[in-house]
Amino acid sequence: MMGSAGVYVTLLAISVAVTVGLGLYAWRRRHEPGALAFAGLLIAMTVWSAAAAVATPTADSGAHLLSRLGNSSLRSLTGQRAVGSETERRFRMQS
């Protein structure tokens, strides 16, 4: 029997497949009202699901660093500030 991480990764892989399929469907109909925004949302969901599926089973810190970098870049796009981030802690320690 698969562990909980295996089940989680399987569900994320299914999510990736479904969002890619729906994204392609929406992209083909991008001239319809709302289809382009829907396709963009599905691209974002696909990237998030794929990154989570890769980061979940790994104990490798490099993969977790990659996911943390992705989260920080999303925060910078939305204008949010990472409270308590590692960089912020290091800066406080040096001051």
C-alpha cells in the first residue's frame, strides 16, 4: 500500500493532467469571453500542482529551496512581504 505522500503525489499528478487538458481546451477557445483568463488561471494551477508533486516526496533541500523560491517570487508579484523570511532574519542578526 502506498504511503500518504504517494497518495498525495498521485492526486497532484491527476490535478496536473486535468488542468493541462482544461487549459488547452480554454486556450483553443480563447476568443470567447473569459476563456483567456481561465486558461491563465489553469496554467498557474498546473505549475503549483507540479511543483508540489515534485517537492512532496523529496528530502533533498535543493527541491525545497526551489519551492521556497517559487513562493517568494509569487509574493513579489502580488506585492506581499514575506514576514520572518530567512533573509530578513539574517539582516537583523548582522545589524
